[in-house]
Amino acid sequence: MRAGGSQGVFIGVKEMSVLIVEDNPTNAMIIRHLAKKVTSEEIKVAGDGNTALMLCHAETFDMLIVDNQLPGMSGVQFIKAVRLMDRYRDVPMVMVTADDEPRLREEAKVAGVTDFLHKPVEAVAFCKLLADHLGAAAVHPELRSA
């Protein structure tokens, strides 16, 4: 368990490795910055679904944060593929989208999406999502007050 500074801190929860699948560098940077406040584990970013799938085959992440609109395959297609791997059966997978279309959300849930973040991603929404999936104690105090 680590403490201090702007590095992430988990209180009573194991450190978490995160994969962010986002093709927009600015969005990826924002999500990565927010995730850094809750974990000091390395956070990996993939700009497309194929690269992200290779990463998921090579290692196991504790949470995936996936944009819906990716080059090569959609976020829903990516999540369907990852859910076929046994080790990802219970891993939280969050879809980031600006689309409020109920049909997309239903399709995403069927594919295995655990939760949604609306673009633009806000610190408060991100904090709530982490608290929902990891427990309030997992959220760094600096982010709780964001």
C-alpha cells in the first residue's frame, strides 16, 4: 500500500492496473490523469482495439476504460472480444461515449460493459464510478474533493 503526493493511493484495496483504450490523445491524457490519482500502477493506453487486444492477451488488467468509437473496431466489438477471455470475465469495463442512444447502451451492456462515462469525462463522475466499482475507500482523498 502506498501513500502520499500526487501518486495514487489505495486504502484497503489492492493496487489496480488500468488499460485505457482511446484514440484521441487529449481524452486519453485526461482519463490517464484521473486514473493516476487512484493508482500508482502503470496505466497503459492503446489507441485502437487491435493494439488493446494484444495487450489484454499479454497481461491482465484490473479495469478497462474503453472509448466507443475506435479505429478498426468499435468499443462494443472490443469488449465482446475481451469478455471471451476467462480472466476478464469479472473485470470492470467502462465505456466512454458522448452518445446517449439507448440502443447503444443496451448493446454495450449485452457485450459486457459494466458502466458508462459520458464525454467530456469529469473528475466527479470518474470518482463516483471508481467508488461504485472499488469502494469509496479506494478513491484518493484528493480526487474525492475534486
